[in-house]
Amino acid sequence: MIRTLLARAGLVAAAAALVTLISAAPAAAHGADAPDGTDYRTRTTGVAPARPGLEVRVIEAGARLELTNRTGHAIEVIGYSGEPYLRVGPDGVFENSHSPATYLNRTITGDTALPAEADPAAAPSWRKIADGSTARWHDQRALWQESAPPAAVRAAPDREHRVRDWTIPLRDGADPVLIGGTLDWVPPPDAYTWWAVSIVGLLAVGALGLVAATAPAGARALSALGALLIVGGALAVVYPVGRELDAGAQGVGGVLVGLLSGQIWSLLTGLGAIAAGWYALSRRPAADFVVALAGACLALFAGAANAAVFGRAIAPVPWSPEAARVLVAMFLITGTGATFAGILRLHAASRAATAAPPVETATSGSTTAG
């Protein structure tokens, strides 16, 4: 019994692993610098003096700043040595190839090796990097770059701390302008609590697989699994949409481009769970296997992939961190629970088929009358 159950679990796991391997390259290429969560809250306090049409906001859970310039003329972002770094205006976004910030800001850690041409004292050499009037970049002045938290945080990690106020200089023609902001430490939540809730929940959902599939309650259990997958799949589509919005995507078109280029497998996971749910509700052949496979993918790509929010105070979504944790817990509960339930139902169906008496075939014979 145990050997057969493990074999069926292995079949589902192998199918899920195949999907994981197929999707690994595109998934890894997206958002390599976008954090799955952080304990540092970055906020902007505005631009001074104010410039109508000039807007700055924090995106990607504080990992980047976004500057949109609709003033009708160019605005320069000043680098770490006082040199021009970015130029944002009606003709597009340009970076100065002589600015060290051009290279340091390519990663959130700022550990890019500087080329020989990086010389803040040299005259700017502008290179166009984007159309439009919006620039997004990492800025070390708005981030905490050390591996260890500040001393005040280490002394009292259970309460919020103001790490620093920060400013980033701009230049509007010959006029100096400043972006102002704050960086705070926010105590992280208790990850163990969220994992405990998820485990209890997934065991409850998995227990649906113990209901005999041939009984009326077994059909209702399959319908319940299907409904859970539809809800979980729909929310699994919403979550990557939220990440794209938090990363600065503008409008429906911008969100779609971001999803298709960077989070295609997260999107397909949600859509696949919805399709599997409808399949289960229709009680089609092999519904148990489809439920188990869709659940495994949901647990992997929507649940485990975003589980960092269980232990981080700030989530990379435009809603509250608590809501993000609830969603991720639902992905784990629904996905893993559906996987266990599907495997148990497959095993029960196999045992029933084995225990059923063989069907005798009728044979025709000839009788003779004497």
C-alpha cells in the first residue's frame, strides 16, 4: 500500500518537476533584482522645491525609485560623486556612460565592477536607454546595503526604527532640486505562525482525499477540490499582477507586457489551476491526477516561490503585507492539499480496481441431444 502510494506521489512530483525545469530559465531571468520581501521600508517625502509634472515614487518594495518627468524639459539625476547620472525628458531617458552610478545601480547590491570609462570628472556621454519620460533605478542612498542591520535595530529588533532620512539631488537646468525620503526598519512577522497555519490548512484540504471516491461524498469532495483550485488559481493570477504594478507597470498594456516577459509561468500556473478546477467539477476522466498536478504547480510557483513574505515585513505588492501573506498561505494550503488529496484518491481508485472481482466472459458452446 505504502509503496503504491509513494509511486503515485512520485509520478505527480516528476510531472511537477518537469514543469519546473521547463520554466526555470524564463523564471530566473525575470526580476533577479526584485526582492521577494524586505524588512526595510523606503518612502519618498516629495520633491523640493515642487515641480508640477515631476513625480517620484518607490517601487519593488523599495528596491527602486521611479521618476516620471512631464514638465516638458529635461531633468537630471545626480550621481554619487556629483556627476550627471540620468537625464529624463521629452526625448527619452539617457544615462551617462562616464558616471559610476550607471554601473553601480545596475544591481541592488551595487557590486558591479566599474569599467575604465567610469570617470565622474569626465564630460557626460549620454546614451539613450528608453523612450518615454519615466526612469527606474536602484539608488544606494535610499537603501540599506549592509548585511547586518543597524546597531539600534540589533539592540531592539522588536520595534520600528528610523534608519535615516535620505536625499537624492536633481538638476532642473541650472536649478538644484532634491528628492527626499525616509528609510525605516520594520520588525518582521513570525514566520513559524504562518507556516503552522499553512500546514494545518493543507492537511485539512488533503483529508478530502480520504473520502471514498465511489460514494456520493467522494463526488462532493472532488467538487470541493475543483472549487478550491478555481479560487486559488484566480488569486494566483492576481498576485503576479500585483507584483507588476508594484514594479512600476503602467496600465493594462504595461501589466500584460510584464507578465508575458517576466512572470509568464506564474500566470500560466494560475490559469492552469482554474482549468483543472473546472475539469474536476465536470468529473472528467483522470480528474484526480489533473487536480494533483495542478495543485503541485500552484504550491510551487505561487506558494513556495513567494513564501519569503512569511518572514518579511514589506511585501512587493501594492496591498498590505498581511494580505500578501494570507494569499501565499492560501496557495500553499490549496495547492499542497489538492496534491495530497489527488494522490490519495488515485491510490484508492487503484486499490478498488485491484480488489474488484474479475469479469467473466461468456463462452458459447454446443449441446448435443441424444
